[in-house]
Amino acid sequence: MRTFLLSFVWLATALAAQPPTVTTPNPVQPQNVDRPFPGGIGHYQQWYAASEFMTGFTTPVRIEQLEFFAGSSNSSNATTIDMEVWMGHGNSLGLTSTFASNFSSPPVVVWPRANVQLLAGAPGAVVMTVPFLNRFTWDRARSIVVEIRIFGNSRANSPFLYNLRGTAAGIGTTARNYVAGNATAPVGTVQQYVGMVTRFTGRPGGVIDFGVGCPGEGNFVPRNTSVNIPFPGTVWNNQLTQAASQRFALFAMGLSNTQTSSQPPIPLPADLGPMLGIGPTACDLLVDPFATFAAMTVGGGAGSGAATLPITMPAMTVFIGLSIYTQWLVADPLSSNGVIAVTQGVWCIVG
């Protein structure tokens, strides 16, 4: 364990510093937009292309704040906005008019309903900041949708004059869906290439599943769970569930999910059978097993076996942003292949 974790140090020092923010869209010639905040009560969604985030965030990140900017004129009417903000992964082709269909996975309510100040500001100044109460983890693969539900404002809930920095020519980078008069309306009007310029702040750290496992006894596929995001100086708990009980299990972790560190390297994923000196098992190794740790599952039968492995992370900030890939391998003679069952992989980014 000690050797493995210390070996992270020189790898982590080679990581590039991760920019804490990204602004999208970022038009050459910004234009004024007057929705959603000046529109009174309303329901709004904005779609942001994944490629825009990839320019600033080099790994998945936990997004913790967003900001909006004043337009080039008419940005002096400071107003209190009663609003709620949702955030989730979007569809690759953008938005439809149906709000609920525009999330590709369940969204997170990052700002539960509360008042937010829309400030007066000079052109280009930040005029609204929304610090998230619940962070959203972006997977560095899919687009993002931000949904804003406006329930009222300090101007008797009426529309008012105000311009925000935005674009009406964001081809392939943004789009919006909007309807006035109802904060929870199911359907709006889509405008392609139109949206507010938005700055997102992200913090390194996250937990993302990848790949698939293969079943053990009773046709149950064991599950790999990182109970918490690893942070320097904390205990990082890893859990195996849905396995057969009273089975030997191996927790494997490494710094790659594309090839092993052996010589010669083996491309991943790779069927475990040839590595075990047997025929194909239909169970894939998904991570480089640079370090492995043994455990015994406990439970009451097929699908109820579980094991937990706590790992104390060194209290060194050099680890922040480091990617660690993990997988559980379970020896199971009652699996469909008569040898082994495995979990999906988990990609952990140190926070």
C-alpha cells in the first residue's frame, strides 16, 4: 500500500495545473440577450456543448458555481430573482421544446429555490453569481444543460429592462429553450445558437463508473462503489456489493484504464481468461492492476456478498487531480464461466 501510494507522487507532480474555470460560449463578438432573468416568471434551459468545457477542464470536475455577465447596455436595473437552478448532462444534438427530455440522465438541483441578486454592472462585469449548494459532476464526455426556474422577482414579478452578455450566433456551442409566465411549464420555444455567456467554476475530484462487470453465482453482477471522493489526508472507502458470499475477492487499482503497466503492456479491456491460463471467460480486466489487495466477502448467499477496503490517502496536495482506476475481481466457481466474476470499473479523481 505504502509503495503504491508513494509512487503516485512523481506521477502527480507531472500533471498540468487544472484551470478552475471555463467560460462558454465565448463569442468573438458578444451580443445582448434579455432572457431569462429580465423576463419575469419563466422556465429556461440552456445547452452547452461538451467541446467548450474540454478547452478548460482536462478531467471530469465537480462544478460548484456559475456566473453571468452584464451586456453592453441597459444593465443597471438591479433586481432580486426568486429562482431555482438544475444542472445535468444533455443530449449531443442539443435541445427539444420539451424541458424534461433534454436531460440524458437525472439532473441535480444545484441551487434549491431561493433569492439571488442580479446586480447592476458595467459591460462585461459579473452581475449574478450562483454558488451551488449541491455540486454537479461533469463526466468530460457529454454536453451540459442548465435549467433555471424563475418564480418571481422584486419588481412585482414583472418583466423589466436588462441586457446580459450572450450570443445569437453560437453555432454548435449553445442553444436555449424558454417560456414566460410559468416556472415549471413542460414545453418552451427552442432557439438554436442563442444563449447567455456563462462562467463555470469546477473543482477537481469525482467518481465515474465505466465498463461493465460479469455475473457470479445466481447471475448477480457484483458492484464496485467508491463510497466517497478521495481527498488528501482522508480515508477513501471502497466497497464491493452484490457478490457471492464467502468468496475471495481482489481489489485492483492503477493509473490507467487503457493498458497495463506490464511489459509488454496489455491493451484494456482484456479478457481475464488468457491471463489466468484458461480459455475466454467473458469477464474483462478494466484497469491496470498496479496494486492489488485481498478481501473475503461476507453475507448470506448469492448476490448478498460484500467487502469494504479503506485506504488512507497521504496528506499531500500534490495528489489533487490524480486519476485512479479501480475494479473488484471475485473468485466464484458458481459463476457462469466457473471461475470468476468482476465489477464495473470506477474512475476516481482525487479532490
